Amino acid sequence: DGGITQSPKYLFRKEGQNVTLSCEQNLNHDAMYWYRQDPGQGLRLIYYSQIVNDFQKGDIAEGYSVSREKKESFPLTVTSAQKNPTAFYLCASSIVGFRSPYEQYFGPGTRLTVT
Amino acid sequence: SQELEQSPQSLIVQEGKNLTINCTSSKTLYGLYWYKQKYGEGLIFLMMLQKGGEEKSHEKITAKLDEKKQQSSLHITASQPSHAGIYLCGADKLAGSSNTGKLIFGQGTTLQVKP
């Protein structure tokens, strides 16, 4: 079955440590996205990539880094510089085009807790 | 900047009752998406609306986009416990006249359906 996988489901880290969240898709989508969701809030865009080896900052990129070395993979690193890293992180992907808007498909999410 | 406002923030209805969730934009919408989310899980795509006056239905859920393309509503007929969850609207963030692929989201509406 085609889809997006995120691992792990739950992640616990000590303050000051970097942590990398995995996102893999087998939908053959060119674009991939990382969002952060906090309680009672909608999703906020962290980073997105529309093609391999290229990515752009979203609205809240500070304290995060990404890479896009392969089409199917878009890992997110939460660095120690991120002041409030505890949140639910969602990865998404979509096709890329210029004619119509395209829906994004989401993974199951990773809940990160930093203490 | 473009914002999406959802109302109500939360809703509790008796099973079998109809309900409506609204999503209002401060700017004209290019593409409007409705997603459903179970707590702690990823988003499930419901519907996308693009044209003014457009209406789409899936099972007992109907979504409409007004003629001015600044407001959308999601209507559930004869609600069931399976409809419970968080409903989020999302919209394309436009850069000039082209679709960037970036989405902004409303804060979500939490729906509880009492048996």
C-alpha cells in the first residue's frame, strides 16, 4: 500500500539533545512538508521541499533543520536551539503542479516530548 | 498575512443531529481543504474545493465554498460517533499568482458525538 510513514510514534529526549524524526513516502510525490501541531492549535509549517536537494523554510523554521537527499525521504532534526520542542510533528507529501491545487497526504505523526 | 478562522472551536452533539463547521479566510481562497484528525493521529483528507459556489459530498459530509471564495462550511447530516474528531480547514498560501504548495490551517474544531 502507498503511504507515508513516520517513526517513531513517540519520542522522548533530554533537553539539549538533538533528535531526528523520520518521514518516508512511497507515493512518488515530489513535494514533502513538515508541520508542527500544538494543543488547540492548527498546523504550522516548519520546512518544505518541492524537489530533491532543495528545501525552503516555512513559518517556524528556527531551531529545526532538514535534508532531502532522496525523493522518498525528508528527515527533520529538532536541534537544541528550538526553545519549545515538545509537540506533535506531522509529515506530509503531495504532487507538484502549476495548474491546480493538490491535496497533501499526511503521515501518522510523531509525538516528541523533551524534558 | 492570510489567516483562517474556524468556528466553533468545539462542538458536542447528540447522535443523529446535524451540525455545521465554518472556516473563514481573510483573503480570497485559491484552494480550500477539509481534513479530519483523530486525537494523536495524522490528518485524513476529506475534500478540496476550488471554485466559487462549489459543493462536494462524501457519504454524510458536505462541504461548500461561497461565491466570494472567502468562506467554507462543512455540514454533517445525522451525525454518528464515528464522526467524532478534529476537523481542520486548510488553504493554499499564494505567492503572486502561483500556488506555492504551502498550506495554512485553521485552529481546528473538536467534535464530540454523544450516543
